[in-house]
Amino acid sequence: MHKKLVLYLFLSIIAFFSNVYGAESEGMPQLNPEFWVSQIFWLILTFGFLFVILSKFILPKISNNLELRKSQILENIETAEKQKIESENKIKEYETLINNSKNEARNYFNEARKKIIQDIDKKREKIEEEIDLEIRNAEKEIVELKKSSPEKINKIATETSAQLIKQLIGEEINNSSISAIVEDLSKKNKGKYYGN
């Protein structure tokens, strides 16, 4: 039906211009009715040819390219979304790893600190025990020295006194009498020198 209508219209236009074809007119050749039929023929032929080429060859390629670009853009957007989600997950994993590492380092530092403090305490206790032992030994030596010093002092005083008297008088005196005098003097002054 549509084709018949187009054909009828086309034939009517040709008949109209055929009647006008014989008329003469002056002016531009494009406006001369004598050339209208050929102009319309070539116009229809040219635009028909362009329409066929555009509709059959060029427009489908453009449409396919647009669809291909649209699908590529959608794929790129989907890939970008996936990569964004993956990168966010990686960032979260990285932050978790950093926090865990910080906690482990803090725990390790605290344990090392406790261990060092324990070692220092043990060494301090050992040193304090050694110092206490040295102090006790020194106190024992002092006590023994206090006990034995009067005898040694008396002996030295007796010998020294005997030698001095021998040099002064020229005669030897019995050590027992000098020793008795020295012991008597040391007993009188015992509290004064030894704090007893």
C-alpha cells in the first residue's frame, strides 16, 4: 500500500512537470520548469542513493560502534567499581595488619621491658646479697680484730718497751714484768679505746 502511494505520487509529479515542460520562461535555469523534471529525477535519485548508503552501510556501523563503546564503558565502569571495592578491602587489610603489627610490637616491647626489669631485679638482689655477705665478713673481721688487737697491741707494747728500756738503761728487763705493766694499763684504758 505504501509503495503504491509513493509510486502514484512520483508519477503525478512527473506528469505535472511534463505538462509544464513545454512552457518557456526566463530567468535562472533552476527555476525554469523545463528542467524541473530532470532536477527532481536527479534529486530523488541522489538522495535515494545517499539514503540507501547511509541506512545500509554507514548508520549500522555508527550504531554498532556506539553500542560497542557503550558496552566497553559499562564494562570499564564495572571493572572500576570492582577495583575500587578491592582497593578498599586491601586498605582495610593493610590498616588491620598495621594495627596488629603495632599491638605485637607493643606487646613485645612490654615483655622485653618486664624481662629486663626482672633481670635487673635479680642482679640487684644478687649484688645486695654479695654486699651483705661482704659487710658480714667485714664485721666479723672487725670483731675478730677488736678481740685480737689488745693482745697484739700488748705484745707490741711489751717488745717496744723492752727495747726502749734496754737502750735507756743498757740492761735487759724481764718481759713478764713489762707485760704485766702493759696489761694493767690496757685494762684501765680498755673502755676508753675500744668502747667496751
